[in-house]
Amino acid sequence: MRLMRFFILGIGVVALAGAGCGGSTVRVTTDGGPDGHPDAAMDAVRPPGVMCPATSAGQTRGLGACCAAAGDCAGGVCWNGFCTKTCATTSDCGPAVAPSPLPVGTPLACAPNMLGDSFSYCLPGSLRDCTTTGGAGCPAGEDCGLGLKPMATQATVATAYGGLCLARLMANDYLPAGSVCQPEAGPYACENQGGYLGTGCLFHRCTRACAHSNDCPIGMQCQAAPYSPKVGGAVSFLSLAGPGICLGRFCGQVHGEAGQMFGQVGQQGADSLCVAGESCVPTIAVGATGDTQYLSCVPARPGALAFGAACSKDPAQDMRCADDSLCVERTGTKFCSALCRVDADCPAEAICIDDYPSSPLPNGSLARLGMCTPRALVPGVSCRTERDCAATEACLPVGARSVRTICQSTAGTKWVGEICSTASECRSGECVDRDLHSPTGANRTTCAGTCLKNSDCGAGQICQRVVRNNNGTSDDPSDDVVAGICTTLDAPAQGGGCTTDDNCTGQISIDEMGGDTCDPVHRTCYAKSAHIGDPCQHRANCPLGAYCRLGDP
């Protein structure tokens, strides 16, 4: 006898032991409307499932009967809360028997595959191919679930996955696609079968397979199927190729640490990307090797604790956050958090820190997520400039997603504004030229540092606003981390950009184009009669110490 794992393709395990132990009520807040079923009305109250009566000692049940463990089933497999068995042809199957969440007499057909996957089971419904049609191509009483194409021989996402028409659970007793559901309600929370997913309740919403977002209820999108150890994961997961599943709105994706390219920026998420009442949370793993954490909008758990509250993932303690993934720990304190891209995504007196580990991804690595963190849990003295810190400290941002700065230990000894040849010489750990390039031996560089105004910087420097992190979304400035950095006025080249005014009007250097006067100290060109706010095309069109804002750097 074999107990089939009740899983979501390597993303997380859903406990099957409590399957069918319903009885509580949930508030249906589907924004999918009736979705073809009058019982999907907004704010309807009804049980999310049925009680599955326990089996007597030594008793086993037939195909389609409800179950809580493999030992309940004559066929040795309990899948998605009903008994089934492995099969080669439909003649190996039969109708569903009582007690069952399926309509009495529902025929089960064989769903074989040629991929060597164990998912060759008797499943309820016609198993008609709905890969390209979604649920619209299924007979009455059925909907599209994710399955494996019976003739597929290549174990890839694009070739292996297909849509299968599966029987819905009994009408009027279960929640339709798009409804809010909870995993702890067991396998009978939703009327749709999960198929290969093993559950129809995926990340707090009843789901279905889809070909396009039009196949999904309002408020959900057709997204790539989760990574599977057998068929891998979607590489181009932001542009769907092949059948997918209905998930909440996309709100970010963060690559795991393993295999991450140098300089690669994760696209962190935030609740502001979701509609009211939903939270942006880590959901499925995607990527060829399951190397990327996908973020989706999900309905908040009813009665969820507020940000900053002490939390536990144990249902018995009744201290749960909007989603269990938001119960995180900092300096030994567990609290309810929220995903963030920048400090502005967080409540007042909270900081966006992007070092919180996700659950292990299928490739074994962790994605580092941006999470709002109460300032009280972040050790360190707040500062504005290096002058606010001890000689052995630097005034540095808390992290790559925050503009909040605290005094932090440093090995460098040079102050902001001092000439440097390596970053390690500087207290700030930043040694750059006017164009923010690191030392090359052929450019003039000084120690940089955070600032709010020019007087925070060293002699011959200005406080220039720069985009330190654009969240991988160059077309969306709302998620940019913008901060002041002290930069030198010196022309980058070791020999400078000019020695006389004629060098400026003669434009011997493209970097000095547009100027008419040479500053002998910084050996750079500027426009002597220009004023702040005048039109410009180049930096040298501006007064000394100003720069031409053509767009965010």
C-alpha cells in the first residue's frame, strides 16, 4: 500500500491527515463573480467541505470514495482526498462509490503518461483535452485541471503539461474557482480537482488550469505551472508558453542565490501591487531548475494579525499572519511582516531589509526577500553622515532596499572626500569618480558617502541623488531606491578635462562638451553664465557643481 504525497510540485507539503475535517465556515470573497455558478455569490457563507467518515478497522474503500490516508483505499492511493489507483487503460477504472465528495456514479478514466511519472491514475471525469480551451472546452459538471499529456515523451514544461477535464465535486457544497480557501480546510475546500497539483486550493484561492488569463476568474492571472522535479520549470515564466494555472496577480520574482548572475537584481514585491485585502507573498518556484521564487497576490487570512505583532505558524496558537510566509524572525523575535521593495512600502518606523530567506527552493538555494522590519529590531545608531559615527564606523544604508542609515563597523580609515585608490581605504567602502565608476588607475577617485545636502560632503564634492537600486524595473520609478551620494567635482581623467577655457570651447573631451569656462582646481568645464533650472543637454552646460538631469542615472 502506498501513501501518495499531497504536494504542490516541490513548493510545499499540504497535510493530508486532516483531509475533510471541515465544519467551520468561511466567507466566500471571490472576485470572480458567479463564474458560471450561482452559489459563488459574494459574501455567501457555507462550509468549505464535508466530513469524511473514518473507516472501520480493516475496511478499505473503492474508487472515488473519500479518504484521509492510503490505507483507507483498496487501490492503495489517496489523492486529493479520494481513493484511486494506478492504471494502464480506462478499463482498469470504474465509477465513484460512496461515501464520496464526487457526484454519485461519476466515471473515473485512466490518465496514463509516457514520462515515467507515477501520476498514471484513475481520475474522475472525461479527461478531455482542455490545454488550449481552458474550462470552456469541458463538458457540464467538469473544469480544466493540470495534467500530463498522455502522448508526451519529453519531460519539459512546454511539452509535458496539458489540461484535463476533471469532474467537479458535488454542486453547491464546495467553493468555485476564484473563491478564497484555506489549506487547513482539507482537500474538499474547492469544487475543482487539482489534478497534477494534488489540491484545488492553491495559495488561498481555488484554482484551475488555464491557457490564457481570460480562462481565470477576475482577480487571477494565468501563470506558469510550478516547478516539478519530473518536468522542470518554465524558463520564460513571465510570458506563458503552454498550459498554466490561475494564480493571484504577479507581484515580483526573486532569483535564488545559487546561479545568480553578478549584478542581477531581484524584482521584490509589495502589497501595493495587489488590490485591497490581498498580500504579496512568495508562492511557487519557477525557472528551469526551480531557481526563482515567484511572488503572487493572495487573499489575507481571515483574522490575520497586524504588522509587527508576535506570530506563530502553528494554527493551535491562533497567532497567524496574513500568510504563514510573513511570520519571520529578527534578532530572536518573531513578528508579522510584509514584502517590500523600498522603505515607502512599509509602515512608519519600519525599514525594508532584503536579507530574509525564502523557504528552500527546489535547486537547494534560498531567495533573499525584502521584508518590512520594525526599527526597534534593527541594532545600530541612526546617522546622517560619517560625522555622526565613531572613527571606526561608517554611516551606511541598512541594506540595498533602504535609505535609512546607521553607524556600522568599518575597516577603512579615509573620510568622505579624501582621495582614494581602492574602496577598502574608505570608511564608506565606496571609492568612485564623478561618474560613479570604481578606480581603474586612470581616473581620479574620492571616498563617497551618503548625504542629504552638499554640506554633508567633503571639500570639492556635491550631494548627488542617484538610483541605487531600480528593482529590475527600469520603467517604474516607484520602486527605486534613491539616495544622496557625495561625488567629486573633479573631471574623471587623471589629467583632467581642461586646463584653459579654450579647451572647453574647443571641446577636446566629450565629457566636457557644452562648457565655456575651465575650473583650474577640478580641471573641468562649466557654463559661467548658466543658472540652476536652465535647459541643458550636457553636464558642462550647467554651473560648476550642478549636473544636467536628463533622466534618472
